[in-house]
Amino acid sequence: MTTGQENCSASSSAMKIMSEIISYPLLLEHEESITKTNQESIMYDVTAWMLYLQEIDGILLSFQDSIIASSQQKRNKGNFSTITIGGRSMSVKDLSTSFHMMQNARNLISERALSCLPGSYKLWHDYLNFRSREYVRSSYLISSSDEAVRYKSTISAFERSLARMNKYPRIWLSYISFVIHFDPCCNVTNVRRLFNRALLALPATQHDLIWVEYLAFVLKKAPPKGLFISTGKEMGPIMLSIQNGTMEDPDCPWEIPGETVLRVLRRYAHYYNPTAREMLADVAATFERYGEAASLYCEILNDVDFLSASGTTRHELWIRFTDICTEHPEDTREIGIDFETIVRGVLKPEDAIGSGWKIFDDTKADNEANDQDSNRHEKIEKQLEQLRSSLGELEGTLWNKLALYHVRSGEFELARSIYEEAMENVSRVRDFSLIFDAYVKFEENVIEVLMEKMNEDDDDNEEKASGNDETVDEEDLDILLGKAATKSSGGDDEDLNADVELALARAENLMTRRPLLLNYVLLQQNPQNVAEWLKRSELFLEVGQPAQAIAAIEDAIKKVSSRQAMNGTPSELYILLAGIYENKLKDKGKARSVFQRICTTKPEYNFTDPEDLAKCYSVWIEMELRFENWDDALSIARRSVAPSPHGTSKVVKRLVRSMRVWNLLLDLEESLGTLQTTKDAYNRLLELKIATPTQILNFATFLSEKKYFEESFTAFERGLDMFPFPHPGAKVLWKEYLLSFQNRYADTKIHRMRELFDRCLDSCPPEDSCDFYLMYGKFEEKCGLTKRALGVYEKMCTTVPPDQKFSAYQLYIAKTIKYIGVTATRAIYERAIQALEDKPAAIMCAAYAKMETSLHEIDRARTAYIYGAQLADPRTNPEYWGEWHEFEVSHGNEETFREMLRIKRGVQTAFSTVNYNTADTDSTSKADAPLSHEEAIAMLAAQEGEGIEPLETEKVAGFVKAKPKRPADVKDLDEVERRAAKLRKVTAGLVAANQQQEENLNDEEIDID
């Protein structure tokens, strides 16, 4: 067909479309408004063209609805022959033809609009969207089909649009998306070339819009969001297709070669966005390009400024890098990565300079050249600091990866050396556990493989043995091959057995060494842990290696600082070292030399606590005693407390105040020294004022045994000057002093003994004076005067604390009855009743009444009961009233009994206003209570041998103490009688109302029998 014929055909087609357009009244209006020839023509108005196209879109939408409705009517057997669309009536049968004609009409109108306004982005965007979304519905399979014509015309439209719209990324993305969705050949090269043309045409600021779609196409998934600073508010067409799952047609899937994907990602990562190197490394590993992936990870880890787009931490990057290098060592070697050097550079930064590890090499270059870029230098230092701090999680893992790298390479011996080095260099138990478990697993795998190989060889030998009968005789083999065959086969078996035994020995040795290896890790973590050093030495001794144990202790002495030592003291190191020489090696000289190194005026180790040095001296002395070197032991003890010369350390100077060495010296002086040297040692101890009460007692006892009594008393006096009251040691010293003096001068120096007692009691606090009063009174009874003894007891009653007064008065009364008589105790009873609290005073009144009753002084006894009644509440002290009741029954009459009842009611009324707390009076509170009065009296009676009447009732704990009901001016029994008469008058009025009832009940109340 010639060009003229083509033009004629196109012209006739256009005329046919125009006639179709003007058949619609709605479109005719727009056509007339655009084609009028006056000056007000709107042919160059974009809005008019857009309204015209929108009207056509509305008609197309009506066509689609009508076609759907007509199909439904056919199913329902409806009969509608005509329909009106856009003001034109047409047959239902012509809907499809008219719809296609209207689509061509829209394309024609868009072409006309673009011929007038070729630079309008709106028109081009609307036109291309219509063609790519509505005009072309599916990809074609036959090149001569209508879909093929529409596809090619749409491609032509996109190409023509790019003549003017090549700076608009939306046009490029629409074009690429159209080709991806409707290209029947699924040609990746075409799409890749379109992306390349777009990147060449657009400015660099808009490349992100293209690259996000480009990466989504080659990866078939959305790339990480962190790769792009801003991709606009809307997703691109390819990203939307991936999100909706419409990226690929099942009939024509896109198969992108791996090399294409890698090339695209390399171009993006190396020339546009270095952050994408992580993604490139992951994709390279996916396509089994392990060398390239390892190289990229290494480059990323060397980049100080690298930030992961997907939020990957540097720890995770290290793990990925090590995984690739260990799983594919050959690939990493081929690419030129020295994995061992890199790992050692991280684990030992001080040895990494010049090792090829970029971070450390850059640091050295910066330091040598005085780089002016301080920011980069700070970043590198920060990176190094982060790297060192992250070793808490990476150290054990990196060592394991390095060993596994050599295992995968077949270098088993080198892997073992790596494991051994790792266990010596890690400083955390967690890392040690990881490495040790991996090491054990490696050895177990080696044993397993060797055992399997041995079993296979046994099976092969059995098969050969079974086939020998059918082939050649052993003698024939010997004739043909000699002994070479048998030697070779036997040699292989022997070698395999030897390998198995060696592997088993290695595994056993590894398990045996675990405590030592773990101990070494703990010491690496904290070299100041004395307990771990001691444990290390004991572990060596357990395996029979005393030389290594000694070396460990010597190393500990060098590394442990006395100020920072923990879980033990430095002195324990020297003691254990000497013990090894003495007990394990049986070398007394070297054991003695250990103590000579430290127990001098200038020791080799700087102790901070003199107690450590004292321990060393004491252990040395005990060792010499075991060797029966008595003189040497005594000499060492004397030297330990000798005055230090000028220039010695503070610890040596303070050693003289150590109780440990002084106690040992004093024991040795008493056992091995002379009398004078022992006295000199004690006297020097007292001069230094560091003696304890026990040492003073020992000194005095020693002098007494040697018949130096006055010097022993002098020792007591010096001790009392050092420990006066209220020091607890003063009571002990005074007791021993008084007993010792009394035993020595009991009957000869009474005046001096009394002076000692008086001195003691003058300085003794009341709570500690009871024992000394008893000693004083017993001394006066035995060696002095009775009057003075009773005076001592009387003074004790006024001096001791209130809780001991009752017992003191009972003892005083008992002694008075013994030496003077019962009648002399009346004044004592009266003073006791006045001085004691309510309940003890009531008990004392009852005792007073019993005493008067024994003397047949019934009235005086009744007066005592009456006076004590106001102190005894019937609710809490029923024993008192029971005793009075028995007294009146035995010695009273009806009137006195009535008087007792009246007093009881009055006292009940008086005490009715007193409230008591609900006390817990169970056995637990009684057990925890202080010593009761009965127990105190029983104790005093046992000491004195006197029968003292105990307190009959226990004090009920928890009740509120009642206030004294009597004044302090009651001095004699006459006053007591007057007050009792006054009390009778008061109580008589309280019971007057019940007098008649009492008279009626007299026969029942008074039962004398």
C-alpha cells in the first residue's frame, strides 16, 4: 500500500469517527465550541479540551453500564431493543460497536488536543492513562490481532510523549509499568533499557522515584524504606502492583537473571547509594556469590559512617560476615579476604596495626600524619570503642567462627590451636563456655568419624576374607607381592587405631583440663581474686604438678595488690606456698625461705593490713614448733614484736600491736622462756596499753603460780587502770582480784581487804554491784564483824537496782534473823515495805504478818495485812487475800472477819477504776522474762546456805503498773494503825447500803470451821 493510499485510509477513518462524534448531541456542542472560527475560539484552552474528554469518558462509562445491563436482560429474557446514550438513541445490538468507535473517538480528540497544545502535561497524562488503562485491556498472543495494534499504538504514543515530557518521572513510570504488564514477550532487556533511559533523561534529584521502582522490579519485592529519603506521598505503579499482587501475569512470568539483578544492584550501591551495599551483599549470598558478599560485608564493617537501611546492628553484620566466611572459606580466599587476620584484628586491636584491617590502619595513618580531619578521627575512635565494648557479645563467637573456618578448610590442627588460644585469651565465663563446648563437640565429631571409618574398614576386610576362597590363596599373594600387601593393610589399620586412641586421649585430656582452664578465665577477668589463685594451685596439686602450683602462687604474688585483693588475703598465698614446700616437696629450707622473704623489716610484698603479716609470723612460728626448733620459734616470736628500726614501713611498725603475735609470744614465753623474759613480755604489753583483760588475768595468774603475789596484785591494779568501770572487763578483773587477795590474806590483812571492797563498790555501777556486796558481806561474816556484815547488806538494799531490791531485802532479813533475832527485823520490814513497789511490798507485808503471827502478835500482824490490802488488787493478787482469809479464820473473830470483808470490798471499789491491758502471759513470755525474784532468792540462798522464803506469786506481765496507794511518810506501825482505822471508816460508808443483805448472809459467809 502506497503512502497516498494510507493517508486516504486514515482520512476516511477520521471522517467516519467525526461523523460518529457529531451524532451525539452532547459532544456536538463541545465540537462546535472548539471549531468556531471567530476570535473567541477556545482551541488552545486546556480546560475546554479536558471538559470535552470528560464528557466522552462519561459516555464511555454509560456504554459500559448499558452493556452490563443488556447482558443481564438477556439472561432474564428481557426485550429492550433501543437505548439512549449521550442524547442519541441506538439499538442494543450496536452497543459494542459504538463503544469501540467511541474509544477511537476519544483517542482522536486527544490527538487533536495535543496537536494544538503539545506541551500540556495534563493532556498527555490523561491521554496516556486512558490508553494504558482503558484502551489496552490485556496482552496479545497474535501479532495481527486488534490487541497487538492497540499495544503498538500505545507504545508509539508513549514514545511521542517523551519528545516533550521526558523530564516528568510519572510519564516514564507509566510507560515502564505499561510495558511490564502488557509486553507479550516479557523481555527484561526492554524494561531495563527503559529504566536506563529514564535515569539518563531525568535530573539526579528525581532518581529516587525511578530507583525505587527499578529495585522493586528486579527484586520482586519492596526495597527497604531507609534507602530513600523521600519517594513522594503516593506509591509508584510497580510498587502498587507488588502490593496488590498483580505484578506478573501467570501466563507470562518475568524471569530476571541473577546476573542482571546483581548488576543493577551494583550500579545502585556503588554509584548512587552506598547504603544499599548491605542489600547487595544479602542478594549476592542468595545467588551463591559468597566471595562478593563477604567482600561487601567487610567493606561495610570498615565504613565508619555506615548506617543500615533496614536497622541491622553491627553485631548482626559481624555475624553475617563470619557465617559466610566460615561456611565458604574457599570463596572468601579467592576474593582476597584474610578472615583470620580480620578476626585477630578485632580480638586483639593492639596487634592489628598493619594487618590489613582498614579501621586500625586508618587509625595509624591518622596518628602519624596528624590528619586535620578531626571529625573523622573522632568517628574512628568512637568506632573502635564500640568495637571493644561489643566484645562482650562477640568475643567467644568470633573465636568459634575462626576455628570453624579452619575446620571447614580441613586444617584440624590449626583449629585446635585456635581453640586453645581462645580459651587462654577470653575473660568471660560465657565466652569460655561457648568455646569449650565447641571444642568438645569438634573432638567428638573427629572420634565419631574415625570410628565410622574403622567400622567401614572392618566390613571391607570381612568381605575380602569371604572372597579369598574363590580367588587367590594367601600363599599365592605372598609369592606375587611378598609382604608388601600385608604390611600396607596392617599399617593402615594400626594407623587408624592410633588415630582413634589419640583422639580419645585428646578428648579426655580436654575434659580433665576444664577446671584449670575455667580458673584461668576467671583470673583473666579479675586477677585480684585470691580465692581463685589458691584454687588454681590446689588444682595443680590434685593432678600431681607441684612445680606448676608453685609457679601459680608466685605469679599471684606478683599480680595481686594488697589494696584490691578480694575473697582472701595476700598472706594466704605465702602460707600456701610454704605449705607446698613443707608438705609436698618436704623441703624445710625452702619453706623457711618463703617466710624469710616476707617476715623481715623490709618485706618483699607491701601489705596494707598488719594482720596479714601477723599471720605469716604465726604460721612460721608454728612451723618451727613442728620442726621442734624451740629456740628459733621463740626468737621469731620475740622478733615479731621487737621495736622497728627507722625507715621501716607502717605495716611493720603496726605489727607490734597485733594480738595474734602477742598471744603466741606470751604462750611461748610461759612455756619456753624464763620468768624474767615472761615478765618483761607482759610488762611491755601493758606499757603499750594493748593488753586485754584475759591477758592481764593470765599475767596475774602466772605471777601467783610463781609465788609473786604482790606483783600479781600490781598487775591487777594496772589492769584496772586500763579497764575501769563501766568496761565489762572491770567486773571480771575486780572479782579475780578480790578472790585472789582474799585467798592470800584472808585473816591477816582485813583492813586492806575492806579498802579494796570499798574502792570497788565506789566505782562500780549499781547494776553490777550485787555480786560484790555478796562477796563483801560473806567476807565480813567469815573474817570480820557481824555488825559490819549487816551494814553491808543494808547498804546493798539501798544501792542495787529496783528489780533486785526485793531479793536483797529478803537476804538482809534472813541474815538479821540468823545473827540478831526475829524481833530485829521489824524495822527492816517497814523500810522494805516503804522502798519496794506495790506487788513486792504486798508480799513483804504478808511475810511481815507471818513473822508477827509466829511471835503471837496477832494485832500487829492484822495491822500489817490491813496496810498491805491497799497494795493488793483482788483481781490480780488473790493469794494475798487468801492468806489473810486463812489468818482471820485461824486467829480472828466475827468482827475482824467482817472488817476484812469490808476492806476487801473497798479495795475492789478503789481498784475498779484501774484498767488492765490484755497481757500475753503464755510460757513463751515467761521464758523470755528476766530472772524472777524467787529464782534470785534461791540463787542467793544456794550461795549463802541460808533458807530464804521465796516469793510465792509471779509477776503478771503486761498489766499497767498501779500508782502507790500510800504516802511516803509512813514510818512506824502506829502510823499504820491510824491509817487502817481511817480506812475502816471510809469503807464502812461504801457498804452501808448492803448491810441488811450482809446480816442475812452472815451464817453462810462466816464459816470458821
